[in-house]
Amino acid sequence: MSYYLDLLSFGPDGWGDELAQGALVTIALAVLTLPFGLMLGLLVALGQRSANRLARNAAIAFTTVFRGLPELLTLFIVYYGGQLLLQKLASVVGYGAQVQVNSFLAGFVALGLVLAAFSSEVWVGALNAIPNGQREAARALGLSARLSFRLVVLPQLVRVALPGLGNNWLVLLKDTSLVSTIALADLMRQTNIAVGSTKEPLFFYLVACLVYLFFSMLSGGALGWLEARTSRGQARRPA
């Protein structure tokens, strides 16, 4: 037992500090990606419901592509494709040095696009669940379309969409492990390095499992609190 505790110790002889840093990178990537993906997903959902045919078709194409592609493939396209695109643009302006895409930024963009595609379906379902009478009542009170959405529709939208968006968050949290393939020092990559150095795969992968489960349990508690808070004042239907 002391041998395994030494493996998790902090300092030059243990892997505790590396795993802790990897966990921080993992949670930072997920937390920063969440608002980007959700806001983009809401815009895509509004595009799907738009009367403008071009906006509607573009939104449908976006969700079809990024829901259909494997997340790992999307990550590779953003990372390597973005690097190639930036290199081409740099050569056009006369910059001949090698352009390197930041792994964290590539993961942020790729996972944000995937989250936007999946969350847009949740937003669409929530928008469809809000009665048109709510919008009509807001217009009757003289509210502009923007104020009607912000003051009347959006609070109800968040309440209805929250369970589905919570599932999207948990999937995003797990998908962050994919960024280890593009050399970002997240929890999964640090775990793989520890396994390669110590030849203790079962132990370190079990530690990684416990860390991800810990994040998921914290997320479940936070989501439960948010659902209870957003549902205050709502009449409960009898069972």
C-alpha cells in the first residue's frame, strides 16, 4: 500500500502533482468550453426555427455535420486543419515561419462545436415547449422582440432545457479526455505518461476513473441545485 501512496505523492518521486495539474487542465477546458458551446447552440437553435431559409438550412447543416462526425475526428480536423489554414494565410502575408496551433485552443473550439451541435437540439425542444401565448402576452405589454426573449422566454427556456443541457455537460466532461491525442497535458495524458513510466496501468487508470467520477458527482449535485432553483414557484403536477 505504501508503494502506491508513494506513486501518488507530490514531488519529484511521485505523480500526484502531475495528475493534479492534468485534472485542472481538464476541468478548465470543460468549464471554458461550456458557455461557448451553449451560446453557439442557442444561436443554431434559433437559426433552425428562423423564417429565413438560408439561416435555417445553415443551422441544419451545422447540426448534421457535427453530430454525425466522431468527436475525435472533429478534434483532428480543427487541430491539423487549423494549423494548415493558418500556415497558408501566414505564407500569403509573407510570414515563412512554422505556425503551431495551441492544443488547448484547438480542444476548446472542437469540443465547443460538438457541444453546440448537440445542445442545439435541446434548445429547439425547449423552445417548442414554451407556449406561443407567452410571446404574445409579452408583445401585448409593449415589449420588443429582444426584451420579450430576454425577460419572458429565456428564463423559461433555461428551466426547460436544463436537464438536457446537464447531460451535454457530462458528455463534454468525458470528451475532454480526447485532447490527450493532440499532446495537451490533461488528466488522461498525464495518466498515460505515468503508466508508461511506472508500468502500473491498472492503478493509474483506476485513479483517473475516480477523478472523473468525482467531477461527475460534483456536477450532478450542482445540476440538481440549479434545477431546484430554476423551478422555484412552479406548480408541481400531482403524481
